[in-house]
Amino acid sequence: MKGRSAIGCISDFYPQPLLERSRRGAFAMCFVGVINNQEELVKECLKQPGTHFGAMTGGAVNSTELVATMITEKDDLVEGIKAAMNRIDGTVCLLLLKDNGKIVCARDKLGRLPILIGKKDGGFCATFESFAYEKLGYETYKELGPGEIVEITAGSCVTLSEPSEKMRICSFLWSYYGYPTTTYEGRNVEVMRYENGKIMAQRDKEHGIAEDIDYVGGVPDSGTPHAIGYANESKVPFARAFIKYTPTWSRSFMPTEQKTRNVIAKMKQIPVKELIDGKKLLFVDDSIVRGTQLRETVEFLYENGAKEVHMRSACPPLLYACKYLNFSRTNSDMELITRRTIVELEGEEGLNHLDEYADYESERGKKMREAIREKLHLASLEFQTLPGIEKAIGLEPCKLCTYCWSGKE
């Protein structure tokens, strides 16, 4: 392939980038995010004369095409992007390649996702992960602010719309989803995870929990750096009691069916029996979503001779299915082990007390954690607290989105 400008996107849901031809010329576009009110917006767009959409399998409309259509309803491209973002309930970060080779980059209006701009002699680029352009010889030029829109060429990066002050960047980027070598808002992912594990170890020590442990390990791979931080602080040896075999298996959260996710997770686990048999083990996992894979991991460890299995979650209990991004892969709140446990404890009435269940020190919070511990057959179970993870990230709490844990937007 030859050319001087290009855009691309890895999407689990929609074919993209899409090439669009409109009254303002041809352009290609790709986006990352979630549109919660898509059906309503599609109906609004179809009321406009001449508007139509291609249908994917099952009749669904490609969200990329919907966003592009909404943008072209305005005479000005920038105003079209801003108007589309204001109408969308959810999150949209996008790249738009114009027919003159210029690329427009727009970060979502609350900055839930990052866009970074890199620069080197002869070119500018945009990316979600900072290390991606560093490997290609670029240096960080700037990180877009919430709602900021820029236009880049080989020799310039021009701001078309200034950023807003209000930001709600996704905290899950640091605790799980972000790649270890990347940096968001000046805070490296791997460094945050070490600090996060350290904070959890300090709290366990203060409460006298799980003091007689042989090894600390991470549920591979994303739990490992949190576990390293925990082990360094607790002075308990770090060990990889089981290894995840990855060459032939994809990441287990990627498939859309839970049954497939479970098979992949099980097939990837290879035990080191000498580090398991007769040992008291403490593991740190990046999060506990449904609990299905974790329960099978715990059973796998006991089957290989573990004397005790303790678990720490690197983030607070997930009580709300994310409605801004697709990271947690849940279609409803009741898929979450926390929600199911709450209903088991006190029926639907319990869902009226989610604030208490989210509170680490409350009686309801303690009962929920104990019930999950018993369900997963763990010797002990603790979750990182919301203040703990905010401290580990190191940004002002008002700049972080913690909706999946707190329900606060």
C-alpha cells in the first residue's frame, strides 16, 4: 500500500473505517465508544429526506455510519462533530480522513478515552496508546483534552475546537484495559499497578489479614503487576504458580459468548505444581466481573494441591455495567457477580442499597464480600477500595470516571 495518510481501528463490533461520500466531499472515518441511544438517533436521521443506512447482519446499523451521517447534517465539519457528540448518549472518539489527506482527530466530550498526538520529522500521528508511536520514532506532541478537535498533516497539528475543563477519563484503563507501557494523563499504567498492589498490601497488614502466605502471584497477565506491587510491599515472595499459554488462544474477554470465554480461560492455564502443592497462595486479579472464570481458576488451583487460595481484586466491586465503553463485556447489571449476590442476600430490595454495598466499611459491603468469598471457595477475599484506586492513579478524583464501581457519572 502506498500513500501519505491513513487511519485504522480494531473493532469488535463494526466494520471500519468506512468510506463516506457526502455533499462536503469524501472522507473515511472510524470511532471507538458506545452509543446508547442509537435506535432513537437512527429514526431521527431517517426522517431527513434522502437518508438511508446499510444494514449489517440482523438488520443492525453500523454505528460508524450513523456518526458519519450525523456529522454531515451540518454545513461545517467541526460543528457537525460537536453536534453529533452532544446528541449521543455515550462516548465517541473518532478519526476522520479527508479527501485532501488531512486527518481530523476528536476526543470524546468528557475525555473518557485518550487520544495522543505524536510528532517526528516529516509527520504527525494520533493513537490511543502512547507506546505505539514511540516504537515508530515519534515523540509525544500533546494529549488531546476532553472534547478537543485537531487537524493533523505531515507538518502541522492545528486545534479546531478547544478542550473543555470537565474530564471523566475511565479509571479501568489503569486497573485493567490499558497496555502496561502506555501513559494516560501523565500516569504510566505499569507504575500505577505497582502502587495499587502496594496500597492493598498495606491495608491487609493494617487489618491483620492473610499474614501466613507462602507466595503472592497475579492472575495472568493483567493481575501480575498489581501482584508485584503487593509482594514488594508485603515482603512475601512473588511466584508464578501457573502460566497462561497465549500463542494459540485469544484474550478470554474478547468472545461475545460466555461459554467460549470459559473454554479459552481454562485451556490457557498451565500449573507449576511445585509452587502450588501444599502452599498457601494469594493471588491478585485485575477485577472480578461475573466470577465464572475466577471460580474455575480457584478450583484448578485446589485440584493441583493448593492448601489455601486467597484472592484480591485490584479494583472495587463492579456494581454497574459500563454504559460508556465496552470494556467489561456485560450486557446487563445482573450478569455481575455482585448484583446476583446482593439479590441472593436480600432480594430485589438489596438493589435499593447499592451505595452501602459499594462502601467498604459498611455491614452490607462486608456481607456481600463474604458471600462472594464463600461462593468462590476462597480462604479470604478483599477488593481494592475506591479511595485506594484513586490514590494509585494519582489524578484528582473529579477527573476520573468510576461509574462501574460507584454508579456516579
